[in-house]
Amino acid sequence: MCTTACASALSEVSDLIVIPARYGSTRLPGKPLHPIAGRKLLERVAAIAVAAARRLGDADVLVATDDERILLAARELGLEAVMTASQISSGSGRALAALRATGRSAELVVNLQGDAPFTAPEHIVEIVRTARSSTADVTTPVVQLDWARLDALIAHKQTTPASGTTCIRDGAGRAVWFSKAVLPFMRKPAELRAAGPLSPVLQHIGLYCYRTPALEAFEAAPQSEYERLEGLEQLRLIELGLDIRAVIVPPARITMSGVDSPADVERAERLIGEHGDPFVDWRS
């Protein structure tokens, strides 16, 4: 992490955890500043990034925004923050723009979604450690679903078919494909259920650690065919021929996709009430 005392120059470290925090949101304008159980969304995500950075040792946290109000809020939290262009549409694009805005180089860049307040710090640690110990272009986490979680995913897809992304990986851990469909198809599910508590389905978590050249290649390439069809930008990485390692991690304490609406805020607060608040104030 970088505090206001070092805001003028980030340390020269190999890794950077970037939190894209865009002000504009159709359903929840200014959502990085929106409170969830008494803590701004930005503050909750920053706590996750700082916890991971401390465990990794040589990593910095950087907020990338397009709005002066978020810039000020980040700096009031003691975080380094930079302005990026408002027209940037993706988190990965904003992460790359933030890296360039600092005028520094970084071997690894983590794109931590700014609307994911329940991301497990351990997931960031695991994908960075995998990247450090391998030649992978990109690392990203997946959870091997037990049968109850798989049944819940299938049931959820009955009403929201585009919810939840699954991943197929090879024996070396390389991601072969991502899909909004539940993959793989199981011809004999009863036999598989009887064989053990875990299903063969890997659910993808939208968190990425890029080598900088891979991030640059991703941003320079146009939308790919299957990316357009499935609405999954990570398919562009596969279609570019990049080596993506899917790292199996344990489920997070609270599982929820991004906070995008007032209803999501209510759900997040309900989950905190049910499971306890995972927020840890790094400034105390």
C-alpha cells in the first residue's frame, strides 16, 4: 500500500494491485462512494487490496478513477490514486491507464474489481504467487463447486441465465475455456455425486493478475468473436493465444457478484448481517 506520505512517487516494486473505481453507474451513480453497512464501497475493496499487499510483501495498491470526488475519498483513506479517462469502459483498461499514469513499470498488475467488496484477499495472494512462480501471461481464480453450490448455481440460472461463469482447464491448470453455460456437461451425474463431495465444475471469479505485456496485448486487440457471443472479455485472452492459469482457491467467506444496484446494496448488507462483517481496518 502507498499512503499519502508517499503519494508523490510509488515505490519501485514488481507488482501493483489496481482498484478501478469509476463514478458513472446507471443503476447506482457514484457507487464507489456508496455506503454498505457504514463503510464506503471503495473503503471495503481497499481493505481487501491492502490485506493482500501486506501478505505479498512487495506490492502496492493504486486506485484508478475518473472523478475528483473518488480521488479525494481515496486519498483521505491514505491511498494512492490517479485520474484516468472517463471514456475507458473496462476495468482492465483503467488498470493499464493507471499504470501508465504513474510513469512506472510493473511486472504484474492485478485488476481488483472496485465493486466486489467480498473478494477474499487470499485469492489475490494465490494468483500473484502463481504468476510469480510460473510463466503464465494471466492468472485468475476458480472455485471447485461442491454439489450444493452447483445446484444453487443451476437454480439461479433458471431465472438469470447469464449469471455465473464456469471454466474448463487442462491438467497443467491452463484455462481452456470460459462460459456462461455450466461446463462440463455430465452424462452420468448420479455416479459423480456418489463418488465424492466435489463436482467437476469450476466457477470463475472475476479477478485477474496480468503480466504487463499481456495486459497491453489484451487492450490493444479488438473484441473477439466468442467474447462478443458470450459477453466474456476473458475469451479474448484465449483467442489471443495467451497462457491463462486457472488457480483453484477455496470459496470466499461471503459469495456475491458485484454491487451494481440498490438491491445489491441491500443484499450485501443482509449477507454481512448473516455471516459477519469481513472488513478489517488497515489503519488501526
